[in-house]
Amino acid sequence: MAAVAIRNVVKRYGANTVIHGVSAEIADGEFVVLVGPSGCGKSTLLRMIAGLEPITEGEIEIGGRVVNELEPKDRDIAMVFQNYALYPHMTVEKNMGFSLEHRGASKAEIAGRVHWAADILGLGALLQRRPGQLSGGQRQRVAMGRAIVRNPQVFLFDEPLSNLDAKLRVVMRGEIKGLHQRLGTTMVYVTHDQIEAMTMADKIVVMNAGRIEQIGTATELYDRPANLFVAGFIGSPAMNFIPGPAMGQGAGITVGVRPEHFEIADGGLAGRVRLVEPLGSDTQITCDVDGIEIVAMFHRRVAATPGDTLSLRPLAGETHRFEASTGVRL
Amino acid sequence: MRTELSPRLKLALYGLLCVLAIPFVFPTWWMVTSSVKPISQIFAFPPELIPHTFDWSSYADVFRLQPFAQQYWNSCYIAAIVTVGTMAVSSLAGYAFARIRFPGSNLLFLVVLLGLLMPTEVTIVPLFQMSLKAGMVNTHWPLILVPMLGGMPSVFSTFVMRQFFIALPVELEEAARVDGLGRFKIFWTIALPLARPALAAVAIFTFLQSWNLYLEPIVYLTSPEKYTLPQALTQYVDVYQGPMWNIQLAAATLTALPVLVVFIFAQRQFIEGLAHTGLKG
């Protein structure tokens, strides 16, 4: 186990800067998720931690040791790739023991570690199969098994669940979280899925256009987003943004209200119902308020039909104010 | 979605394929059957598709008139060395062009590809001069070194291997780097075993090229015991330089045998290999 420090890291491809001097501290044993939209630089940052991508400026430290110049094999990390990257010509057992074999471990040690990992991940019956004979979820488990047999200081996950269907993703999410609780090893996990980030992370790093927008726990990001980007990115359905004057605020203000923080009460925003989506216990209603689309979520059944007019009032103390020009929270 | 063909349409398609196969199958059939016919019956009209008498003496004559066994061995070992050597050179070069970024790599690859555009007839005279100076005329070295290190087979094979390695997911190699492997070990333990279909295509293509080489042997080789098979076939002539058809066809049958065997057993891999590289015929 080890802490990871990222200090003023810059990545350039020729004249194109994709990471603009980001800094973050990851504590020993912490589960940190790098989240952001496609192209925000999260995978590039992970690959720089892994040593698969050279660092243009700044430094990365793993376990108190600057690793900028070290090869991936010397960083004591293990990585799970998006497409699993299992060696197709080797059995599951061989795949899992491959790194140990190349580090000179004895056959007995390799067998012991592989069987230990296989037991944890329920892969015992699959050890003699090849990756081509496995389902997506099984391949995912083998990829994790390959990572844990080495007992590295840091695990790196690069969107490991994005190739799985929605149901399996939920299962594997739980398994990865469970693995972290069991092993206690530092994990850095990249995803573009904010639900994945919020459910798994001890700490979330929200990235956008090569910069870190905010670092915090899921509730911190949800309750006190630092800017309009984080406010809009974290939470599903996304936060509603309403120009200040419509909410009795100044022209330079944007007011944010989460969908679940509306109530139907007099004195609110008059919205014409466009869409009603019953979700069983919840009801999601999309309204048009003077040309602004507002999504409201109610934890009950609401008898409304398209064309009705509803008065949507934000709950007291549940609004967020942002400077419209910079997007910064006020 | 594929539509199931009706039995009648299937039958018609197979019939059409059989008709289309005639121009390819008939010459081979004629070669094999004529090699056991007496010479007087070879050009009889109408042609006899199945000989009514079998005369095996032409096979004995093949070995009696020339050191055919030695020539057979020459072709075998030259083709084997060229095949193995080309597989080694082209897989290393193809991997380097696909995976190692170095200044001018694309330009260099273009220069290598230009080798495909250069006809053998253009290069054979300077190569002969070089071989003469190096004392390699009437030896097998030019037939081994040229195709392996810079001839058309090695250039084409390098191209095939490069295309294959480009298509191989980079993440496999990155996973191997994280697992602790260096560049050569990644090539040897990950990339090369996965390149088996492409290597098979290269092997078959190179073997056939070397086995069928004709112009180069007649330029470089002068002694019958050094000849390779295509050159040896032309030597079965009578005193008036007319071909001794039955003997020549018997020798041709023996010459075609390994090629047929190789292709029958490896045709699936050959086609797979070319399909992997995007070079569908």
C-alpha cells in the first residue's frame, strides 16, 4: 500500500496541452475515482501514473518515491484495462501468474498466489480456460485477478466496467468496492460515469478539459459543487440552471436547483408540463418555464399530464448560486 | 443478417463453382495422368483423361538423366532457409515498423515498399555483378540471401507482418509492460505467438516463391548438381532440344507435390492470415 502524489503534472503532445498542471494527493489505502467527460484527460493522467505515458512537466510520487523516470514494471502498480488486455493465447491461470513468472517467483509461489486470487474472485473453475471462452464479466474478474496476484502498492483501473451491460456493471461495481475493502490497497479508478464514481469512491476528482475542477467526497461534490461544471456533471438527473432574474437574483447570477429539491407549491416558477416519467416510487417531470427546461423529481406519484401548469418552488436552503460569467460558486 | 440459401440455389452455385474450377484442376490432372502415359498417347486426340495403360518408366528416367534427388534437396533446403529466415526478418521488421516510433520510420517503410515496385529483371544484373565480386556465383547464397534480406518475398512479408501488428491491441503490450516485460520479451512472448496466422501466410507465400524461383537460378547457377527444380525441369530435352514430355511431366508432378501438400494442409491458415492483414484476395 502506498500514497500517491500528483504535483503540477502537465502533458503536452507537441503544441497541444492536454493536462494543464494538475495536482492531487491520494492517501494510502484510499479509493480515488477520476471522473469527467470523454477527452478531459483522466485516462492520460492514469496512464502517466502507470508509466505508460511520459510526463511533460511536474512529478508523480508513489510511496514517497518520485517515479517520473521509472518503467511501469518498477512502479509496483497493477492496472486493469478497459478491454481487459488478457493474453488470448494463455489460459486464465497463465494470465494471472504471468507477471510473477517474469519476476522470478517460484512455481509454488505462483500457484499459491493464483489460487488465492482465484478463490477471492470465484475463478477456481475457470483457470484452464482461455479468455476467448469466457463471458465479459468473467474476463473482468480475470483482469482483476491478474492485478491482485502481484500484491501491488497501487491498483489502477481504466474504465474497467464500460464494456459490460448495465446489470453486470452494478454487480462488478460492488465486487471492486468489496475487493478494496478486503485488500485495503490504494486504488485509482477512471470512469466517465458519475454514478460509478459516487457509489465507489472515498474521494472523487472531477476533471474537465485537462484541469481538476474539484476534489471531494461524493456528498461534498453533490452538496457543494465548486462551479457550474461540477454542479452539472455530478447528479442524475443533472442540476437545473436558472438565470438569476427568474429567481429574484441579479443578472450576473445563475441559480442551481437539483431536481429533487423542488416542491409543488404556490409562489414557485410556473412551468408547463412537457413530459411525465413515472419511475415507480418516483416521478420525474420535465417542465418549460419561460423557455427554460426544468426537470423536477418527486419521491411520490404525481398526477400531472403534459400541458398542465405546475408551480415549482425550490426548497428553502437548497439552491446553489454561481457567478454566471466564471461559473464559480458564490 | 445472412439469408439461408435454398437447396436448389445451393446446388446451382456448387455446379457453377465446379465449372469455374475446371481451368485450374484440368492442367494439374493432365500433368499427373500424362506423366504415366507412354509419350505417344500424351497428345492423342481425343485426350485420354484416365490412361488405360500405366507407364512408370518416366519416373525412373527423371532420376536417371539428372541428379534429380540432389536438385530436389537443393530446392528443399533453400526454400526452408529462405522461409524461416524471412519469417524472422519480416516479423522483426514488421513489428518495428508497427510499434517503434523513430524519426523517419514512415519514410523508411515507404522506401522498403518501393522494393515491391522494382521488377527482378531490373535488379538482377547489378545483383549478379555483386555476387560475382563476392565469389557467390554458382553457389546457393544469392538464392538464399537476396529473397530473405531484401527481395520481394521479404518486403511483402514485412508489409503483411506490419499490418498484423498494427491491428494487435496496444493494451496487450501495455499490460505486458506493467507485468514487467521489456520490448523484446513483449515481441517474443506476446506479439509473435499471436501473429501465428500472419506467420503462416508469410511462410506459405515465401516457400512458394522460393520453390518456384526460376530466373535467378538460371542466372546464378551453372552446374547441374547445383540446380533447383524449376531450372532442372527445363533440362529434360532430347538431342534436338525438344522436350521429353512424359519425363518432364513426371518431374513436374514430383515438383508440385510438396506445394500441393503444404497448401492442402495450410490453406485455412493462409486465408486467415491474409484476412487478418486486410489483404483479401
